[in-house]
Amino acid sequence: MVTIRDLAEADRAAVLELSDRLTIGVAAWRDPVAVAAVVRGWLEDSTAADFVGAALIAEAAGRVVGFVSVDTVTHFAGEVDAYVGELVVDAAYEGRGVGAALVAAAERVARERGHRCLTLSTGAANDRAISFYESLGFDAEDVKLTKVL
């Protein structure tokens, strides 16, 4: 059984150990060392005591098996949306409903804070994540294209 709860300071190290999972789907032409450092920094920021968004963990059998952060982002049209900065699930728990439970918790936070939309980003090559998000009702809104020179 998985429990979703607020992040506690004691959970921080376990969440940071999941950082490599956030490199899945990053374009092959990006520097993997730099990518790993950046995604770890994202988790450090969203698990810090002064993080103003919501930081939630999934716990099973007494250990952290997933994490989601919910902050805000302003759409170019001006609406402030809730934003999933990071969603990460331990590889051993992938496909067992942990991610869906974390997204449902993020949706509850977004609604409680008065947001109409919950947005997120993932790597274009992360087909499994894209399919997962689409199965939960997310639709593509923007596409970023890059040309390596």
C-alpha cells in the first residue's frame, strides 16, 4: 500500500537519491553530466525548507518510493497554472500506481489553491511518461523544437 503525505526533512535524502530517474527522456545531444546536476538541483530546491510550493512523497513499506512537487507557472496568456516541477518514482515501483497517486495528489493541491490547470513538462523522447500523462487526461499544449548546429 502506498501513502501520499507531505515531505518531511527526514525524507529529503531519499528523494535526492531518485534524481537520476529525472534524466530519462532528455535529448541525446545534451551533456548527461550537466543534466544530472541540474535535475538534482531541481530536487534540492523543491525539497528545501523554504520551498513555497507543495512537496509530497509516496511512501511504501516505510520508505520513500516517489515524489512530486507542485508550484506555479504563469502561462503566456496570463493565467497562473499549478505546475508539476518534478514527478519521480523509484524504478522498483514504476507501473504500480505510485505516479498516478502522486498526480492525483498534485491535482488536489492545485484545486485547493484555486488553479484551473495543472501543467508539466517531460522529455520528448520519454514515450512512457508521455503515454502515462495522456492516460491521466493531460493534453499536449506546447512543443519546443531544437536544431543542433
